Amino acid sequence: MALSKGKLFLENDVFIDYSFEEVMYRWDHNSKKIYVKFYGNAETSKPVPHDNRLFNDAILYGEQISLEQYEIGKARARL
């Protein structure tokens, strides 16, 4: 189910896992910035734009996760 950007994003940090693309996002509600963390990698230091298509797909098709899950991360799937 899609996440709502409304009250949730205004009042909380939000962590999203989008397993289809092996990516996680962190929304920092204080700074209003979005950070990305691909599976198997550390979080990027540069924020991504609000209109980033992959981020918006993650909101629509990903799932909200906890800070702990985000910090632990996930390994990339082996093909």
C-alpha cells in the first residue's frame, strides 16, 4: 500500500524499503531532505531531489520500515 506524504512526513522521519529495486530511503523531516541507501552500500551523503522518480516509486510500492531495519540494511540479491 502506498505511503501518504501528508502528516506522516511532516511529523516523522520515514524509512522506506523498496525491495523491487533493492533500495532504501530515509526522509529527514527536520531538514526536509531525502537520503538513499542501495542494498549492500552505505547511505549517500548527498540528498536526492524530491521529484526523484525512484523515490516516488518507493513511496507508492515500497514499505515503511524502522530506523533499525534501515541502519542494518540488506545485502544485494545474488544472480
